[in-house]
Amino acid sequence: MQIDRNCDDGDGVDFLIEDHRRCEALFKSVDGQTVSEETPVVNEIIRCLSVHDALEAEYLYPFIETRLPDGNELARSNIGDHVEIAALLTEIDRRRPDESYRGELLVKVITKARAHIVEEERNLFPQLRRHLAPEELTRFGADLRAASSKAPSRPHPHAPRFSVGTHFAAAMLRPVDRLRDTFGRRR
């Protein structure tokens, strides 16, 4: 299941909610299944969440940090979930497809990601809509759409999250991830 992030409609919040729905569709496709072999959907979950993580770390959290009351606190409290999910995704990616522990890790990732999605959609996104002008959210959406094809496609739990290094790391990691995807297990 290949994820298409090139929709031209909506603002930044709409874009992120659509991305959440794409991730959730992938999660549902493995719900209740034993993932004990190499399946394309597991690789797609890793890719989808990695791209989403990169977009939020590079764009969403710096955006809310500067534009929302208590934005710095909000950003820092949410980014912890991303670091934890990226670490779990890295562990899944390192494991052999036939290891049962890989399936247990996948369940943890999905559970953590679902809780994070609920938190963002219930608390963070409504604040963005309340505090920002529609034009600003539209520009934010255009930035996210443009960045989505350039975002790293693999988890990077140790990549910088709150600095100029965030943009630099994403720019450097994407070509490396593409090579790994091409010549590694994932295609």
C-alpha cells in the first residue's frame, strides 16, 4: 500500500489529519494479525511514520513553538512521543522479519502512535485553528506538501529536533534513506 501525500487541498492541519488517516489505514491492515514474516505493509508503516515524524519535527513543532501560547512547552511535550516511536521503528527495522519480537514492537508502535494522534487532534490542532489566520495555515500546508517528498523515509531517533540542525539533518538523511530503500530490504 503506497501512501500518496500529494493532495493539494486544505491547510496544514488538514494535511496532518489526512496523514494520520493514512497511517491509521495501515495500522488497521495489520490489526489482529501476527506479523511474523516480511510484509510490505510493515515497511510502509515504518516509512509512513518516519516521514510524518520528520515533517512534524521539522515544520509543525517549530511552527507551534513560535505561534501558540505555551508553544515551546506544547512542542517539547509532543516531541517525546516522536523520539520514542522513532526508536521503536528503528528496532523493528533492524530485526529479521521472522522474529516474533518484531510483531510485539509493531503493536507498541501502533498503540503509541494512535495515542499521539488522538492527543494532537483533540488538543493541538484545535489550538492552531483558534490562534492562526486561515492564510497562515494554508501557507503551512503548502510547506508540508512541498517537504513531504523530501522527508527522510526511515526512522532517525537521534536526529536533532529543535534547532537549525533539524532542517540540515532532514536534507542529509533523505538521500541516504533513498539509497537504503533502493538497495536494502525495502523498495
